[in-house]
Amino acid sequence: MLRVDWENYVQRRVRGILFLDYVRMIRGQKNVDWSRHLSTDDHTFLEQQVEADAWYPMETFERFGIAIGRELAKGQLDAVRMWGRFQIHSVFGIHPTLIASGDPRETLLRFQVLRKSFFDYDALEVTELGDTRATVAVAYQMSPEAEEQASHQTMGFIEGLLEAAGATSIHAQFRTKSWTGAPRTLIDYHWRRP
């Protein structure tokens, strides 16, 4: 029998602005049998209105992400990464001051402040930052499959941020990968200033 250590249990949550993107994608694909991937409780979130400023459970967010990765991206991580690049548009719509035009470094500093509003725990952190380079640490604390997908999505999201700020010749690579045993994922970015 599974026992939960309630004294040390911390529920992880994600902000509705990110949760909503997943819900829209799932709702938009009526021909997919999502019940193969989602619990009854997960379906409840698909039937109600999602508020951008509300908090939602990471467990559901994780299952949504895995389902989307399997059904829509067909396991292709490049597609997940590209989706992350496009996700910047919905976030920028709600947080228009996130992008410092012509200043990728300042944009990442703003992201460092804003990231705490996306998750109620330390899922992301800009650990190193220079004028033409940065390192982002990722620790969503999910299953290996979900962590790998989410890390690729995050890689794309940060690339999208840098591009929107005017950076060129953006290059990103994984230094460490939590889904292969590292304590957390580290993504290194290099770019040219505008």
C-alpha cells in the first residue's frame, strides 16, 4: 500500500497561463482518445474554464504534456522545442514588459524575476548570465519522459525569448540531463547581440 508522507508533502503547481496552452491543444484535437493518457480528474480541467492567473496541479500538467508529446508531436522532440518557441507569444501577450527590445541579457533578467510566477516552486532558474551567454537550470521534478519533453520545450521557449529580444545566431545545448540521471538539467545558450 502506498503511503504519502503528508508532513513533507508539497503540492507543486503551475500558473494557468501555461496550463491553458495545454488545455487548448487537447480541446482542439477531438479525434484523439485522450482517456488513454489522462485521469478522470484531468478531464475535469478540460471541461471548465482555465484562468490565466489561477494555480493548477503539476501532476495534471505533466500528464497533459506527455499526452500531447505522444499524440500530437509523435515523440519528436524538435516539434516540442519549436512549440516552446511559439509559446512566447501567449506569455508576451499577458506580460508585454518581458521583452527588452535589443537587449537579450535584460530580457533574461526579467524572465528570472517572472519565472517565479509560472511555478510555485523552483522549477527554472537562470544560473549564469552574460552579454552573449546564459545557463538555465531546469528541475520540474517530473517523470523522465515528461522532464525530457518539458526541457526541450523550455529550451525552445528561451530561444524564442532571445530571438524576440533581437539576439541572432542563437545556439542552445544540454550540458546535463536530469532524465538520464543528473540532479537537474542545465541548458547552455550562446548568441550574438543585436
